[in-house]
Amino acid sequence: MGKFGVIVLDSFGVGAMDDVPKVRPADIGANTALNIIKAVPQAKWPTLEALGLMNAIGQERGDHKFSPTANWGTSNLMHHGADSYLAHQEIMGTKPKMPLLQPFNEVIDTVEDQIKKDGFNVERHGQKGFQLLIVNGCATVGDNLEADPGQVYNVTAALDEMPFDEIKRLGESVRSVVKVSRVIAFGGRGVNLSNILAAEKIEHEKYVGVSAPESGVYNTDYHVVHLGYGINPDVQLPTILHKQGIDVALVGKTADIINVDTERKFPGVDTNYLFDQFIKQSKEMTNGLLFMNIQETDLAGHAEDPVRYAEVVTESDKRIKEVLPLYGKDDILIVMADHGDDPTIGFSLHTRERTPLLIYKEGTTNKYVGDRATLSDVGATGADYFNVQAPENGSSFLHRIIDGTDLDA
């Protein structure tokens, strides 16, 4: 055994899934990685391409070429839609369940009653049927406008005016009475209620919320907690490893959305800060799971900004080059995504795309792990690597990395 590292470049998909014409026709033509290359042809990603990025995309483009030595594959999404929270639960071995899709205004009465019971001051904002809740004069509750419509509710708050413990308590109050897949409670400094309400939008004539990127809450001292529905951490790789006394480190968004009792949690958003933490943990740990999410790619996708997206990938490419020498002997490092968020497709939502599986193992080359049916195959491979109980979902591709065969071949 050794280190099993997973780096998720959030939203860095490599092409629309085969079911998109049927289940998400708006995503036809989505290919986040390729379309960024087309939009920003001067971008240089030598490390990712050596690891097999263009192999995963399935075509070369200009100076962006296939790698003849890469260990690589692709993965489909088993969860409904294209959601970061559900995808990360899936990666770590959860079998996705169909979420309830429900516009916030269908439950606004229930939520308002509950948060009043929990001691918050509440008023409504907007016209009936198209309303947000304003809480304590510095936070809003409404639909999430970045995830699939009706799947997530947001608590958006001014951190200067509401301590994060209170923001989290407000999120837990909302979570206690709704059945959508996720409630996200977050805040940032340097913003107030006016900034938050200035980013209010109505989409598809029934979803009312605040555009988080436009509100400014991400800009300074961003704090967030993701509160999921129906997720059992006991069947996920991090908890299975922790119970066996094996180290687990969570960096970036993974520290907020994966529930495991580890002291090695390093939340944050800034790409270089997160890589600094990942590198530090990679140096300190000789045996264990390291799981990191790079979120600034996702934020650039939501902002529909391919230039900024390319900049974040370029910085990540440089930092991954620093990571590789820290994974030697029996260590394995996987660079992947959780879905797409094509900034060129004409809207700001996630896109349902296959994800790359770019695999580094010292001395191992030219291994293809296939087009996997679920992101959970990564968690299952991790369990196989550490020789522990398999998670709830997924099939290991460890032997394809080791000797190019399936376990039962």
C-alpha cells in the first residue's frame, strides 16, 4: 500500500454523455475541455496532455496531441443530471438515488415556518409565487441557479453580519424540512443584502434565487457547508478507510461535502492554496487517501468565461507537475472531473459530460482502464488498492492499471 490520490478538476468534462439527447438535450455539443481549447488555442497544458487528456477527449487539436504513454480512461455519471455534490458522493462509492426536484416556492411556507421556529427573523421578498426569504436582514433562502433546476436550495449570507455558525444553523433548519438532494449554506465578506438581492434572478418562470457568482460572496473569505439528503458515509471509501486506521485527507470542496471524522480537512477555494495543502499532505502521508477538488474551474464555467477557465487549468497543470514526483513506488494518483460546465455552450449550468480518468503510477505506461459506467469505480479501485471492504457502488479497475487486465480475466 501507499498513497492513493484523487484530484478533481471540478466541471472539466470531456464530452456529452450518450444519454444527453434524451435526458438533457440542451447539453448536446457540450465538451468543456475541447471547447476551451478551441476558444483559447494558446492554452498550454503539457502535464495533463502527457497524462492522457486528449486521449480522453478522443481527438487532437492543433498542438494538443494524444499521449502514447498515458494510463487513462473515461467515466460516465450514474447520478441524475450533473451535480458536484452528488458526483463526489458517487466518486467515493455511493450508489446515487434519484433526487426530488421541487422549486423552492412550492415549499416556501414550510421552510418559513421552520426557520421562524428556530429563532430567525424572516420576511418575504418578491411577488407571490416568485419569492425569496430574507433572514435576519442579511441572508436569503431560495433556489440554486447553478445546479439542475429544483435540485438544490441556497442559503446566501453576508458573513460580516451573520457568523458562519449561524449560517450553518440556518442551512440545517432548511434541510430539516425539505427533500431535495442538497441545501448549500454559504457566505462571504465584503457583501451585504443589497449586493445579494442585486443578483436575484427568475429562471424558467418558476425558479427564484440568487446567482452566487454575481452576488460577490465567493470573492472574500468564502465559507460553505453542503447538507445532503440520503447519503450514508459508512458505505463510502473515506469512512471505510478511517475505521481501518488508514489516513484520509480532504482538500477543497471535498472537506465540506464528504462526511468523515478526520483531522486532515483543508477547505478553501483558491487553487494555489489547495495545491499547497495537497502537496504538504502528500509529503507527510505515506499511506492513505488524499482527495481534492479544484473549484475555480467550476466557477469559471458558471461565469461562462473560457479565458478564465483556461487560466485555472493552466495553473493546475503546473501544480500537478509538482505533485507527480511525490507519488512513487506503489502510489497511485488519479486526475479526473465530476461532470462538465462548458463555458461556450450558451448557459451557465453544469453539463452532463463524461469525465477524464488520467492515472499516474511510477513506471507504468499505456494502460487503458476503459469507459467506466460510474464515477464510483474510482472509490472501488481505492478500496481494492488498500485491500479493505468495497464501498456500496462501483467496480475496481486496479488490475487494469497494474497489469492491463480485469480481475476476472
